[in-house]
Amino acid sequence: MKDVLRKGKLICIILQKDTKPSKKRKGTKSKSTKDKPADDTVLITGNEPVLYLSLHMGMTGRISSPTHIPELVELKNDSTYPPPHTHLIIKSSNGEEAAFSDPRRFGSVLVNVGEDKKYICEDDIPGFKELAPDALESSSSNTKQQTIISQLVNRKKGIKGLLLDQKAVVSGVGNWVADEILYRCHIHPDQSYLNTKEAQNLVREMHYILSTAITCLNDNKDLPENWLFHRRWRGGGGGGSTAKDYNGKAIKFIQSGGRSSAVVLSLQKLMGRKSTEKNTATTKGKQKASNKTSTVKKSEVVASKKTGAKGIKRKRADNESSSKEKTQSRRSKRLASS
């Protein structure tokens, strides 16, 4: 094994072939690769210098070893190795091994031929490039957080559906994690058009929840008692119509983002909003229209002033001409009488 890379729920184990000559077993024959499949499937012979073994965790995927078995809510009291629903066991040449199990079978295993080079980046691995940035890694600094915040603000799609879409903004956020984030932020899962303050709070809580969950898992400790996690599962003290959060507030289960969502409606209220961009554009449009109207009115006033000035001049000219005519008629009458 050369390296292990992770992005969201996808883990890639980079396998590098041992260059030492191996002893051939007696009575074994090498597999023939003359008959190639009709489609684009690549045959794995075992002679490739590098292989990419990609494991997608899905909803309930986990990797266990004989000395460490991560607990699942569905199988909390089962500590046997290999765990139930194991689909793949990986064994190394030094005798170590690990098992990939997935009770709900939404995960997957994919093997690809890799490149034999010194440094392997994420874009070299099939499936990694299509995923959005990892939620934990991309929220680890203020600079990185700003990128996520800008992609969450003023989006028409409901926030939970946006978080669950592994190719949209971040990858690695599952159903219960999304519910926990929104619960702590007091945001309804169907809420759209988040403002900047809400997006900032959401990203901070996302990093806190993911980092805390990983620490608890590594230390074999339970998640914080006040988390919604403990009260959302049926059969585990939560779920159903009587479920309540740590503070005794009622938990309702609704469909959001295509998944069952635990919501405390007294805290997470859905607010009707419109796009701030459209409002801004409308305001700008109205300002332009008012500016045009005022410009037209100003031009009309100027024109009316000009017209009025011309009218006044014409009246003065008419008055002057009429007074001259009257004077001339008076003079002519005097001359006639004399």
C-alpha cells in the first residue's frame, strides 16, 4: 500500500506492486488475458504497477480491523470480526488485514488501473474530480470557509438538499450530520436564500460537528449528550411522534432533500424569502426608471421654460407692433383734421 486518500465519503487505497520477485506456487497457471470484453471494461491481471482501490462509504459503510471495529447504531452491540455485511477483506503481505462492510448496501467498491508516478493527486483518481471539496478540509480555515459561504448564500435550492448533494458545495455531509448542523443553526432544512450571517454560522457548525464526531470516534467515546443524534433514531430512545431534544422540545420528522429529516420546528422556522439578487436588480431597475423619468421631467421643464420665454418675447413683440400701429393711426388722423 502506497497511500490512502479521502474526499467526502470516498476513500482511495493506492496499491503499489512489490518489485521483488515473488515465488510461483506449484500447480498454478497464470490467467489468460487474450479474450478481452466487448465493452470498455479493463481487465485487472494483478501485474499492474499501481491500482486504485476506491471504497465509497454510502450511508453505513465502515472499515474495520481485528483490533478496531467502529460502532454503528444499527449494530451497536456487535463487536465480532469480520463485522456482519462484510463485502471485502483486504490482506497485506505482512499479515495485516481490514474489512469493508456496509449493512444498507449503498456503498461501492471500484478498482482502477493507476499511474506509476511519484506524486498522485486527487484529480488522477476516478470519482474524486467529480466530487465537491471535502466538508471537513475545506472548512478548516477562514480563507477556505469564505469560498463555501459564498456558494451557500442566496441559493434557491433548499439548504439540506444542497448539503446532501455531494457535487454541489461540499462532499462528506450525510443525513444525520446535515440535520445536526441545521438544528444547531436553527435553520429549517427547506430554507432557501440564506443570508451571509446564516451561511457563516452554518460553516462554523459544520466544521465543529465533523471534527468533534471524528475525535469521539477515534477516542471510542459517545457524541455530546445534547446532540440531536441521540434522539433521532427509533429504538434508541428517540424517533417517533414523542421524540424530544435535549431541552425537551418536540422533534418532528419531515421529508427534506429526499430524506427523512429530524426538525425542531419551534427553533427551525421556515421563512419565506426571495432572491436578494433579483431584489437588487429590481431596485436598480426602478432607480434607472425613476432617473429616466426625472430626466424627462427636467427636459420638459427646460423645454417649457424655453417655450415660455419664447412666448413672452413674442407677446412683447406683438405689443410693440400694435402700439406702433396705434401711434401711426393717431398721427394720420391729426394730419387729416388739420
